[in-house]
Amino acid sequence: ELVARIKAQLRRRQKYDAKKQTPDNIIEISDLVVNSDTHTCTLNNKPVSLTPTEFSILWLLCESRGRPVSSEELFRNVWSEVYYEGGNNTVMVHIRHLRKKLGETSEDQKYIKTVWGVGYKIEA
């Protein structure tokens, strides 16, 4: 009987731990949930409509949370092209659109923070 009770406790714990773990394809930061498998994003349990490019930028920032990601690195990973240094504002415009969809203003940057001279980051 003792062995049976121990096995039951182990089964319960494994079941509880499985529910508690977040899969690798889902990143949760505060009220923001990003799922790479379904290409969905929710904020405060409400869906956020993102273009594929905006989603790719957000996912890359979430994966690198806490670490600044340069515009050049974003450009290389999202567009798979060489970064154009002569005034290409593509990344900046997409970040602005992304912030707007997340309900951020330039003064109140809750999720996507600008690291001046370096790039952008999302804090854990």
C-alpha cells in the first residue's frame, strides 16, 4: 500500500508540473503572450492583430528578452538581407507600428524599450 501511495503522489506531481511549465513556443511577459506555433499574440487576454513582419520582430525581441537587439540584427533575422546603413528606417517604422498595437506611447514604453545607440529590448 505504501508503494501504491508513493506512485500516486508521483503521478500527481508530474501532472501538476506538466501544467505549470510553459512550452518553448509560448513566451509570456506580464500580460503579453506570444505563441510562435499559431502566430498569435494576446495582450490582457485580447488578441492583437499583427502582420507577419511585426510578429517576427516581436518574437525575436521576446526570445532575446533582457538583451538589447540592434536594428541591424533585427533586419538580418526578419528580412534575411544585409542591413542598409544609409538611412533605412524600416525597423524603426515597424517598431512604431508594433508599439501602437500594444497600446504604448513614446513616453510610456511598457514592453518594447529603446536602448539608445544600441537597439531595442523587452525586459523579462
